[in-house]
Amino acid sequence: MIRRKIEKIKHDLYTRRIFNIFKTVFLVGGYIRDTLLSKVAVDRDYAVNNDPLRVAQKVQKIFPGKIIQFRDNLTVRIALKNGGNLDFTRLHGSIEQDLVKRDFTINAMAYHHTKGLIDPWGGKQDLRKRCIRATRPENLINDPIRMLRAFRFKSELGWEIEAETMQVIRHNWGLISQTSLERITFEFVQLMNGKAFIEALRDAQRSGLLKNILSCNNNRLSININNIVQINDFINASHYKKMLNEEVSQALSKKSMILLTALLNNINISSTLLLINNKCIDFIEFSKKYLGYRRKGVLAKREFQLFESMKDHLIELGIYSMDGNLLKKIDRYLKVRRKPLLDGHEVANITGFSGKQLGRTIKILRMKRYAGDIRNKREATSFIKSLAKESQ
């Protein structure tokens, strides 16, 4: 089975053509891992002895795309027209010396057209064992984002983190604060998008890393993670599951936004090591407002105004609250909004209103219909005629 997958790597069109041009090029990293796992891989990373820019310029003549030079001046990318990427990084020393610097054994494999698969750290064996193991402890310490990445891979793959690797994280989790918030946020979002994110969060909590990233105590984390479990079960039992996979922004899905909101409940966002995007912050604030109304027992009076103020993520609010009755009300509100009995032009023609007065009239009409006071176009027309008459 593994041999057939290595043959697939060998006969990959991009790699084969690049090997024909450059004899000292190695395919490395994620493409090998994903191919050996029978996953679709579209991005390829190459370690080259030559100047990465010159290599990319030659390859671009065969595989057209946009050349991007990274700010570290170490990597050059060809962004292919089909959506994939070819990355070229300068090789310092031997390929074995390069691989030993990588994060995990499953990412520390290379392929060469004459040497075949190069696997000095047992990555192939760890793939079989479904194990996430650091190549060396110092690789996590020297680049602490890799500690969080271990839990990201656990979330994505559903595998266990090897005991010694977990021990390194437990003893060094405080180093994560040395990492840029952008890198932490990227890895954290990927973790939240994974299939085994709950198990990954629990392991990250046990390691001490999660409480450092979110700046809160373990008791609060346990409460919030338990709430996430309930919300996730609610999502899986609902007919909104597919819709919630849509992206909000920064690779964050609607589902992940809901779960992240639950994870951050009663936590000061500004004290965390995460850069939360504005859409997610708006949803968090909106959710707080909803829960506040519900606690005070005034939700029924302010329900329509609440829906009007946050019309973009109402279904997500219903899921977050795990309230079937609220979801029914949201569905009714969205139907009223999407299929008005009278459109804006019709209301303007009947009433003669314009500007803010027209907008207020349309909103009142929508509110009356949502409340059940207006049921059809005839009643809607009669109602706005009476409003127009009163304003004269």
C-alpha cells in the first residue's frame, strides 16, 4: 500500500517535471504526508540548493502562475492558476540536516528522484501508528507555535500526541507568548475547524497551553468546553449542519465561529493571545446581548429589534443558544425579510414616502407581519394606506 503511494509521488506531474530540470531538488513536507495518508494534496514544497527565485522563474515557464517572494527571503512561491502552490526554499546543508529542523516526524520526510523516500526520523512508522511526535524536543522550544500545531494536527487527524512530545509541551507552554498573535490565531482557527477539535481542546487544556492562550483558569475552560460539546451535538442533530460549514472570514467557518464564541464565554477577549476578527467579535457581542435579554425576561418584547440589529448571523445565534423555539422564530423572521408582501417600490408608490420615512414604514410593516397582525398583501396595502393617511 505504502509502495503504491510512493509511486504516486514519483509520477506526480509537477514533481517529475521539476526533477527533470533540477537534479538537487527534494520534495518535502505536507505533500508527502498527505499522499501517504491518501489525502488530496494540492500544495507542494521543495528544498533546493539553488537560489529559490531563479528556480521558481524557470519552473514558471512550464507551470504558469504568479511568483510571490516571502518577506523572510527564504521562500519563493508560484501561485498556480488551479489554486495550488509550489513553494521553493533554499536548502542549507544536507537534506537530513534540513529534515531534523522540522516540527513533527510525519512532516520530516523528503522524496528525491534517485534516492526515493528519505525518512530519517521514522515519519512513515508514525503515520502507521497514527502518532504525532516531535522530531526533537528543542524544535518545539525554539519555535513554540509548534506546540499549538501539535493540537491542530490532533484535531485534523484525530491522532494521539506522543507522550514525550506532550511532556515537552507541559513543561514549556509559557513560551507560546513569545509567538506573534497572527501565527497563534492561524493555528487556533485550524484547530477549531478540525474533526477532533473537542479532544484537541481537552488535551491542550490538560497540557496548560490552552489556559495560557485564553488567559483563564481551568474551571472556566472546563465549563466552556462542556458547553461546546452540547452545542456540537445540537449542530449534528440539526438540518443546518451543511450551511454551518460556510466560511465567515480568515478560514473560520460559521460552525467554528459559534464554537469559538462558546469557548470565549466569560473570558476577556483582549487578554487572550488571539486576534479575533470583527465579524466574530460582532457575533460574540450580539450573543451577549441576547443572553442578557433572556436572563432579564425581556426577550419577547425586544425580539424583533434584536433580529433587525443582527440579521446576518441569526441562525448561528439560534444554534449557539440551542433553542429550537428561537430557531423557529428566526426562520419566520428571515422568511418575512426575504419575501416581503410589498417591496420598497410598491410601498413608495402607495404612500408617496421616501428616505427615512419610507424605511421606517417598511420596518413597521415587517414588524406587523412578523407579529402575525398582517397576513397577506391586501392587509399590508390597507395598513400602509392608513399610515399614509395619518401622516397627512
